[in-house]
Amino acid sequence: MQRAIFIRIACLFSGLGNACLYGPSLVMIGKYFEKRRGLVTGVAIAGGSVGQFIMPPIVRLLFDNYGLRGGLLLIGGIMFQCAITSSVMRPTSYYTLEQSKSASSHLGLCFVKKMSKKREQLEHLDSSGIRKTDSAESSGKCNFKNIIDLSLFKSLKYIMLLSSTCFGVVGAIFVAFYIPGHANDLGINEQDVVWLMTIVGGADLIGRVACGALADSGFIQRYNILVLSFLLNGILAIMVPLFTEFWHLTIYCTVYGLLGSFYFSLISLVLTDLFGLEKLPKTLGVLFFFEAIANSIAPFILGSLRDTTGNYLASFYYMGGTSIMAALILFSIRFVKQTTIPTDYATEMSDINNEDKCERLLEPL
């Protein structure tokens, strides 16, 4: 009983840790890079594909030589390196904190010196130029709105994108899990099945980088790339009954590996294009939450279809249908009237650092 509780707690913290790594890293990439944002995102996401090649033999080697406890301890040490490498991603402003404080204090003195009939407007500004709210002054508690922005759900486009993601992620992720079982049902030997999964991993690695480069080329809009990837992935999944030979599945695994990787490389870029970079952290966080719900429900449905029919074809039909549904929903977003997600006051006040606004604010009254 205690071991079961320990395993559940370990899985919980492992999931939380991975969530804290994946989402913020995409947001930081989006903010640090502009010209080649798609390519950089693709390269960063491709790291997961590299891990699929490197980590399995390493994990097997650790368990064989150090046992379960020793192997898990060493794997934890490897994962802890993420904390060290994450520190490299700090913004350069982190290392100029003292200069920023000094500059902001001088700015506060300017406010005091220039104060006159606009005093009522400026008295709410602290030395850094940020408005103090009553709730912030009276309580140090974090505002719930700063964590989950409910105003996102006022945008029909965002709701449609969430729905598309919940459908599309099923085909993008779970097809790879069911290819080995389907290949075994066709009588393909185990060694060839391993090669099929290797092909999926290699194509996935190439697809993530190539998708990022294609997204930056401007040849086709990122939004349209994602629609096409969902659509083609769904059609191919429905056509799986036609792939009865090893070389058939080899072609399918290659195409699936390329198309399935597009979602992971493009989703943060599409969110930025549709809703703006300033909204990326909140839109991406909420999207990942609903994506996790879809990932939790899909295995039960796919497994039930396998148990009911006795083969994996119905599961592939389901994954293909969800991918096509995702493509249709995503494509229909273009016909929805553009609606602007409300911007909170803190975002608006961040513009005070704009040079022109500061000049107008400090000019003699």
C-alpha cells in the first residue's frame, strides 16, 4: 500500500515538473526569438525526439547495473540537470537588476519634481511606474485572474482552437502507441516492429525541425500547415486497413512521423499569430490543461474499441476521425469574426516603459 502511494506521489510530482518545463520554455522561446521563431521552436521541440533515441538504452543500462532504486536515483540526477540548464534561459535583465533599481528610483524623483495638476494621476504610480491596486496593497495574495484568465473563454476563436486541439492531439500522439499492436496482428515479426518505431522517431525528429523552417519561410501560413497536417494524418489513419505489408507500414510510419510532429512545433506559433505574444503564456497554459484532459480520456476509448472489436482497426478509425474533425474545426476559425481577448490592466501599464510615453509623462506641465 505504501509503495502504491509513493508511486502515485512520484508520478504526480513528475508530471508537475514536466509541465513546468515544457510550457514556460515555449513561452520564453516565443519572447526571445522573432525572426526565426518557428525554426528555433522546432529545434527545441526536436529535443524530445532525440531523447527517444538516447534515453531508453541509458535507462536499461542503469537498471541492469544499479537496480531499480539506484537507477531511479541516477535518472533523478539526470532530470535535475534541467534546473541548471534552465538558469541559462534567464533574461539578460536579471543580471542588471541593480542598474534597473537605480534608474527606476531616478524616474520616481522625476515624477515628484514634475508633479502638478496631474498629481492625481501620478500618485498611484510607484517608483517603477507601475500602478498599485488596492488589493495588491492590502493583501499579498496572488490574484486568481493572474493565474487563469477567464476572459479567454469570451473569444469564440480560442474556444474553437481548444476544441480542435482536444480532437487533434489524439491522432498526433496515440497512433504511435497502436502501430506495434496492429503490426503484430498482421504477423510482422518483432524485429521489424522495432524498426517501424525507429522510423517513426526519426521522421518525427526531422519533421519538427523541417516544420519550424517551413513556418518561417512564409510560403504557407502556419495556421494552414496545422490544418493540413491534421487532415492528412486523419485520412491516413482511416486508410490503415489498406496497409497490410511491412513496406506499406514503413511508408505510413514515415508520413505519420512527419505529420504528427507538426502539431507540437506549430501550436505555440499559431497561438501567437491568432492572439498575440503577450497572451501566449495564458493561452498556452489553458490549452495544455484541456489537452491533458483529452490525453487522459482517449486511452480508455481506444482500449475499449480494441477489446470490443478484437483488433486495432476501430481505434485507428477513431483517431482518424478525431484528426479530421480537428482539421475542420481549425479551418472554420477563419470564418469567425475577429474578436479581441480583453487585455488586463497590468499589460496595458507595461507600455509605460515606451520611450515616447515616458517623454510625454515627464514633460513640464
